[in-house]
Amino acid sequence: MATIKLPGLIDAHVHLREPGYTHKEDFYTGTCAALAGGMTTVLDMPNTSPPTDTPERLTEKRALADSKAVCDVGLFVGATSDHPTDSPDDAYLPVATQACGLKIYVSETFGSLRIDELGLMHGFFRTWAEKAEQSGYRSADQPQGIGPIAVHAEDMMLPVCLNLSQLYAVPLHIVHVSRRSEIELIRKAKECGLPVTCEVTPHHLLLSADTLPQLGVRGDMRPRLATPDDVVALWENLDVVDIFATDHAPHTMEEKNKPEGTPGVPGVETMLPLLITLVQEGRLTQDDILHRCYTRPKEIYGIPNQLETEVEVDVDQSVELSDNQMITQSGWTPFAGMTVRGKVTRVILRGQVVYDGEKVVASPGYGTVLYAR
Ligand code: NCD
Ligand code: ZN
């Protein structure tokens, strides 16, 4: 048995579904799944019910996470058309420093948070830039600032967001990039010095629309699985990719099977074994994982160090992924049937064993909520 030790890894894009959708996941089940996947920090998205779009709702969500999470959690605030931020008594200003960043859904997604009006978009970027004048942007050396604007912006919406980011000098993080046109444009934007970073998911790196006949409803997510050429482009441009994040988007199989469906796939507990398998196949290096699941997310979101924290992985163990191994409340994985090499055998967080290779042994509330003031 060859065991490697990694730092506590970060999944910078998860949907833990609380409040409102706890039949899919909650802060306890989702963070248990994260620990089983070697993640000791997750950043949670705002498209809950109600959405996290006011200071009060962020405070309520902080309390839920604080009492239930077993790993550390950062929370995004979300842009909604109900609470535009371009008024002088802007709702986000008091809370921006307590969130990982501002999430804007510009493209088709699950839930009701989509913003596709230039007036609103402009207002959010302007407000975020004004807030940054007061507090600066967060970095490893400047933990008090505010985070980036993270956007789900596909296709033609991508240049719109890049442009607003440039005009307002607001750091922009593009979530789950899936297409050649997008990754190539991000490369160009970085070459021109724009303050842009991006992430890709394991499913967009490993699956394409060609696998949809086998995957069925398990292959339905936003962005949709792209062409094999798009997948090739993500691999060709890996140097432009700052973060690997899962977009862990649990829905029950019953919901997935309904005619209207629910886009999104769980992923927080399968990312590390999949990436380690790619290392063993020679397609990635261990440094690629460390850079994109630890160093860069820490820098981009100003995530503090976790002392006495490590993840042990037996890289010789082969595991056939299956639905019934999954800890996520949703109880399935789009990678079922795939054999991976790499099993998380122990996770230590702040000096305590929190996952022993079989089960989570931390009590609810052991995790902390980031960006407290
Ligand atoms: C996400 C969800 O279910 O919350 N679904 C998805 O297909 N990715 C929403 C999102 O990230 O767009
Ligand atoms: Zn998402």
C-alpha cells in the first residue's frame, strides 16, 4: 500500500442546498461527502431557497452551516433581480466581506437566479468595485477584503463579463468552463492582463456529449456536456485553468427522472480519486492537483491556513465507483461503473481525525464558517 499525504483540499464550487432543498443535501451530509473526498474546505453557492441575496439570509445561512458542517465552509452571496445592488442603500455592502464572493448566474441554470439584463449586470460590477474601494480585494495577505465576482457565463455572455471586469477592474472568476471558444478567450484575456481566473469540473474534463446515450439523465448538467473537441481544448489549455472544482449539484434520482428534469450532478467525493487516477495514467501530475485544488483556490478566495490538517490517500487501491458507496444525500454519481485508483483513507482537520476511511467521525459543527468578522 502506497499512501500519499496531501494538504486539506478545497472544492471551490458546491451546492449544499440548505436552506430549502434539504431532501437533496444539507450542510451535514454535503460536508461529510466532502471529507470522504479529501476536501476540508468547500465554497457553497447561493441558489438555495430562499437564495442568499440579503445580509439577513447570509446570516441565517452562516448559522446553519456553523451548527452542521464537519469541514470548513465559505458562502457566496448571489445576485438577484429582487435585490439589485445599484441603489445607494445597497444590500450587499455590509456583507460582502463575509462572503467568498458574489455569484452571478448569467446563463441557463437550476433555480431562479439568472440575470441577463445589462442594466443589472452593470450595477453589480459597479457596486462591487465601489465596495472594493473601501475594503480592497481579499488575498492571502489581505484577508479582510472582498472576494471576486464569480460568473456562470457561457458562450456570448463570457465576453460581456470579461468586459465589465476590465472596465471596473473587478477580479472575475469564470466557473465551470466547458468549451474551446471559452477557454481560448480566457487565455487571450489573461494574456492581455485582465484580472480573470477560471475553473473546470472533472465531468467536463472526462465526459463529452458522446457519452450521453450511456449516461441518460446522469449526463444532464449546466453547462451541458460539450463536444469531444471541446474536451480536447480544455486539456490543451490546462495551463490557463486555475481551479479544479466539482460544481457538486446534488438532485435526487427521482427528480432527475421527471420529464422536466433537474440539471446538475454530484461530485465532491469523486473528484480526488478521479484526479489521482489521471496522475497514474500520466495525464496530470500531483502538482497539478495541489495547484488547482489547494494553492490557487486559497489565493483567489483568500482562504486561511488550516493548521495540523492532512489527507491520506492510498494510491494503490482500486475502487469501482458505485451509487451505494456515495455519502451525498442524493446517493448517486455520474461516474458509477468507472474504476479509479486512489482511496481517501484518513482526513485530519485541526489535529483531529474527522474521516477514518470508512465514516465521518467529526461531530456536526466541527467545521468553521469562513470570513467571520
Ligand atoms: C446547478 C444546481 O443544480 O444548482 N446545476 C448545474 O447543472 N450545474 C446550478 C449551476 O451551477 O448552474
Ligand atoms: Zn454550480
